[in-house]
Amino acid sequence: MALKGKKIIVGVTGSIAAYKSAQLIRLLVKEGAEVKVIMTSLAKEFITPLTLATLAKNPILVDFFDPTNGNWNSHVDLGLWADAYLIAPATANTIAKMATGVADNLLLTTYLSAKCPVFVAPAMDLDMFAHPTMQRNMDALTAIGNKVIEPASGELASGLDGKGRMEEPEKIVRYMDDYFTSKGLLGRKILITAGPTYEKIDPVRFVGNYSTGKMGFALAESCARHGADVCLIAGPVQLKTVHPNIERIDVESANEMYTAVMDRFYGCDGAILCAAVADFTPITVAEMKVKREKENLQLELKPTQDIAAAVGKMKMGSQFLVGFALETNNEESNALQKMERKNLDFIVLNSLNDEQAGFGYDTNKICILHRSGTKIPFELKSKAAVADDIVTEIINFQKNDN
């Protein structure tokens, strides 16, 4: 979300990886950025200007001027306009020229005129990338403040396998988004729980709920982008963690999640308890699969450990604690009571009466309730955007608390 409203120039050079620039531009526009594209003449041999212009929603710039009408493409104006300059793919030739100040095309003169952060995504064969001259050139770019997005390893256009593939567009956009995200949680360690728990009945059946973990995982990514070191304790879900600042611990049952949280909370600055932990678990677990009989099956349950209440008792004055309340009736009253009982600093209220919110959806609609009585409602948003709203509230709460 940090790229929303940003003015970004994408420089495309003559590499087979230029095909990835189409997806890259699409993702930047989807994030809300305004994109202008500068291509080298050779880049047009790999992908058409029409394709990129359609995706960027702006004309493509190649030459210093348009020979048909004399319109001048001012590299100075472009350099002043941009909030970021991303050169992807960046060939060995372009990187060498950037490192030595050669300015023989519009892409390079704009680079030398840019007042904004510059991101470089190299793309070349493995031996070219490993060559001492190339490494020296990239070191030179880094030394003057350019952000080099390391290429990935894999199959290359030459048929060889090694490091040199331009990083995937999704990761490049995430790198830039991370760069522009405020680091309000820098140096903080935050524990987050996510997903459901499964309480075994027998080796093949369990008591569970519909939680997918999407909200908790979005919170983990948002906290990490804001500078935090995250300990994510996840129930059984099919999601992947991406950010390198996230330590993931997988658990299955409420008891396993309780143990993991108790072991790690003392070392954290705070916790966000987003998991949908089972309130009850079977008293006995059958060792063999329970067979279907004519009589009804009676399942006796006992309460699980209340993780939020236990953490609330442990919480020290320097720590914060945020919980969630998913309600179907008397939503606000139930959420406020839960916040008091469990010693939360604020609580995030969901209502199953709101469409496209809650378990399973990619969107959510929340209301944040503070112990002070402050109530902050939000509109329906993507869970990634909701996570950013919650993290912003945590940052503001910490500032006010200090």
C-alpha cells in the first residue's frame, strides 16, 4: 500500500527478461502507482511499446524527441517528476554505463538526472553476472545509493542454470513497497497468532473452524514491512510466509499454540492474537478411527487453555496486547467485555453480519475499540489493507503510550 500515489519510472533495457516488465508494470499500477516507461531501442525488439503503454496507461518514451512533431522528452523533467526510478531488466551494458556515467540514451540521461531512489534489477547470464567487472560495477552503484535487487537463481535463456534471472515482478514490487513503508516498528519484536486449531477426535477427524489464517498472515507481513521482527505462530493453514523478518512456528492444537505463545511472549514487545483458537477439545482421543454405528456418537468436550487471558495476565506495562472478536450478535458489547476480561489494549471487532467479511474472504470489515472508549470504524477493504490499518493503530498507540 506504500506505493499508492507514487510516481514511478520503469526503465526497460534490451534483455529477454523484458517480457517480465509487462507484469511488473501491471502490478505497480494495481498498487496505485502512476507509471511512466522509458525503453531503450533494443528493448523494443523484445516487447512492444504498445503492450507496455497499454498497461502503464501512459505513452512509452524511447528517444530524446519525437521526430514526427519535434516534441522533446526532457530527461530533467522526468528526473524531477519521479518518486522512484526502477530499471528492470537492467542489462550488463546498461549497468556498466550507469556505473561510469555514460549517457547515450534517454534511459541513462534520466538516471543521471533523477533526484529519487533508484532500484536496479539485473538480468544476464550467470557468467556475466559473476564476472569481477560486473560485480565491481554493481558495487559502484550500491556505493552511491542505488538499491540493487539481487537476481534469482534458476534456468537462464542460455540454457544454463545459475544466478542471473531477473527477480520475479511480485518480489520486486514487494521490495519497493517495503522500502517506502514507514518503519514505525523498527527494532520491535511482535508475536502474532493466526489460523484455526484442530482438536483431534481420532487419527482422521477433528473439531475445528473455518479460519484460513489470511488475516493473521497479512498482519505478519505488514508488521515485518514496518520494521518488526515477527514471530508468527500458525495453526494448520495452506498459506506461505514471504518476508524474511518473519519466524514461523507451525502448530495444530490449542494446547500446542498455548505452549508456543507462553514460551515466546516474554521476549516480545507485544502480541496480536488473531488466531481462531478452539474453545473446547475432546476429553479423550481415540487411537483408532471411530467407526460409524447405529447409535448416536456422543463427544465429550473440555475447555481449552484461554491463550488471550493467560497472556493478558503476563503482560507487563511495556508490552501491548491486541485481540480479535468475531461476533454474531451484541457485537460491540461482547467485544468490550472480552477486552476487559483479557486485559487487551484494544480489540478488533468483526461481525459475521457484514458481507464479505470474516473467515475465508480476501476482504474484511473491522471496528477498533480502545479501552479509553475510542471507537474507530473502517470500510470493507482487502485484508492486506486492513492489516495496515491495524498496524498503523498499534504504532499510534505506542507513540501515545510513551
